Amino acid sequence: MPWNPEDYMKNKVKMIDPPSGWKYGFPKVLPDDVTDNLKWLVENGYPQSEIDFLGDSFYCRHWEEEVTATKMPIQAPFKLVKEKEE
């Protein structure tokens, strides 16, 4: 099947990365509907103790990334077959 640029969508997502975020699985995509970043961070695995320790010095890096998603269904190049039990 030939490549067709109309089969792909480009979207921008907001990323968030708190201090030492790599320890807790960050950076992560920050959903558009989030209104309280600190609450969301804690709900998504960032320790409240880190936020409290830094106090007014707490900050997060934010940036946008462009992601490409396909509109085409993803198909495996092979069939998955359950092995027979002996």
C-alpha cells in the first residue's frame, strides 16, 4: 500500500517534567483538561514530599511536541495462533 500523507494526523501535545521527574516516569503528556498541575503530578506518581521540599522554588519544565498518528488500522503482519497444549 503506497504512503498517503492524508492518512496521518499531526497533533501537538503538552509535556511536563518536574524536578527529578525521571525517577517517577516523567516527562509525561499533560492532558488539556488539567487545571491543577500539582494535583495532577501527585495523582500521576510524583511525590508530594518533593513538591513540599522545594516549596516556592518548585517549578516544572513545559514544552509542546508534535506527534503523528495514523488514521489507518494497524494490522499485524502475521496471525497469532495459540499453541496446542500437549
